[in-house]
Amino acid sequence: MDVSVIVPLYNEEDNVEHLYQAIEPVMRGLQKEWELVLVNDGSSDGTATALEDLASRDPHVKIIEFRRNFGQTAAMSAGIQHARGDIIITMDGDLQNDPTDIPMMLAKLSEGYDLVHGWRKNRQDALLHRKIPSRLANGLISWVTKFPVHDLGCTLKAIRREIAQELQLYGEMH
């Protein structure tokens, strides 16, 4: 398996089909073996049914079901542990990450990088409660570590499997 795309989902019933329609043509266009690992993090809406429908239509779709909500980090960790791809792509299920960035990220990995990190340039979050605190935190982390970080909170990442499986994710460390 070449590439695994991992997406944690919590009460994303309305986004499931849109997400699939955005990811599938990008992955098909890569001409690589791929899988889409969708982790249902204990959704209480119709997310599980929507995921089952996708899996019945496309053998690339794999589903992991949590019996209750454990959080995005636990869902991401489960997806990574079950992924079979040499390259692991992680992304949000709320459509704030653009799957058309995946080929560019894979190209960077082919240059020898172990991890390529996304950047939500056009965030759709609330300014006061999400954007400003995120900018402050990213600025502080960049200043302290002397490492230029634009958006540590962005879930869109491409990472080599051997690196991803060494990560010990807990709390909100995804």
C-alpha cells in the first residue's frame, strides 16, 4: 500500500459524502495504491450510516468505529495504527483541509523529507475564539523554538509510516 489517508470524524454526517467526493479524485489521480481510513469517534448523528454506505461502494474506504467519543487525538492514533500505507496523510473531516494539496505534499516527501505540515491559510473559524489564540500560540512557539511555524493546529500532514508509528499521541497532541 502506498498511501493511507486518515480522517477522524465526529458528528460529520453532512460532510461525509462531500469529504469523499473531494478526496477520491485526488487519490485516484495519483496512480498509487491507496486507502481512506475513516475513524468514527463515537458520533451520535448519522455519521456511521454514511460511512457504511461509502465503504459498501468503494473498497478503498476502511472504517474504524469507536463506541463513544474519545477525541480527535485518539481517533488519529487509531487510524495511524491501522493504516497500511508507506505514507500517511492526516486531515480533518470538517472540510477545512484541501485534499488537492496532497500531491504537493507527497512531492515534498519524495525530496527526502519525513514530514510535511499543512497550513490553513483561509481558516473558516471564529476570529476571536479560534484564529487569534491560534496565531498567538503559533507565534510564541516559533519564537521559543526558533522554528518557523505557521499553523501547528493544522491536521493536514504527510508523514512517512515509520515516523508516524513512533508518535505517542495523547491528550490533544495530534
